[in-house]
Amino acid sequence: MQRPNIGLQRTSACGLAAEAGPLFGRRNVIASALLGMVVVSCLLTAPALATGAQPKGLPIYSAQLLEETIAQWWYRDGDLSRELSDYWCEFAIRNPERFLTAFSHHEAVFNQWLAELPNLSFTDIGGCLDRECLRTMLIKRLDLAEPAKRQQALGSRLANRLREIHVSKVE
């Protein structure tokens, strides 16, 4: 049996393109939209985020959508795991306090994601995302964040894990 096509493929022009395959279910529509938005927004906002500025006006980084993606974690496949992880990294860069607050209510998901993080978001499988830049930006934003005391432990664990990670490259 063939796996369903979630509608994304990497293009030779270092971006994403829609494939002529079917999209199955809401989960895949969300994942497709997330990945496209992460790529575009990361490229557009990198300079502002490096200085600690908070970008405004992108509804894709809402608390509600973050909660929906957390719920999807238990029903993911390999491709969706990478897309969720990349989205969460981008969300943590944009709003670390909101990110840590949401995950403080889902520590089992956070712990599993943290364990798998090097293989999901910090293995360079080609493409135009600079995984080392992503790692560095995440660390900087977490260092600048001022989460509530309850979320400080999660933020510290994530920052420490990121400092341990070395981006690997698949040739």
C-alpha cells in the first residue's frame, strides 16, 4: 500500500511546490500550510528576530493553532514530524513565552519532541533552511525570553538541549 501524498515536495529552486497529489484530511492541510509559512517567514523575519524584535500580524502563530499542532503529535508520520518540529522551532523563536506556556500543559509531547529534536529539525537533508542559523536563533530567543516561573524549567531544558545539538548533514 502506498503512503498518502501530503502535497509537498522540494523543488530544485530551493523552495516548496505543491504536488499534483491528493491531500488527505485536515491534518495534512495544516501541515502543508505550516511548512510553507515557516519557510517564507523565516526568510523574511530573520534580521528582526536576531535583535529580539517581536514580529507582528501573522495569525499562523496563534495559541490555538499551536494547541492543534501539539494534538497532532500523537498521530504523525515521519514527514509530519519534521513539519511539526520546524513549526514549533519557528513558533518558539517568534513567541517563546507563549510556546513554553502551551508546552507546560503538554510535557509528555515536549519530552518526546526534545528527545527527537536533533533528527527532526537539525539534520540538514537539503533545501534552503540554514539549520545552524535556526539553532542559534532559538538559543538567542530563549535567552531573551521572560517566561513565568513554571515555564522557566522547560525553556532551560530546551536551551540546554539546543546547545548540545550539532547540525548533521545528509549527503
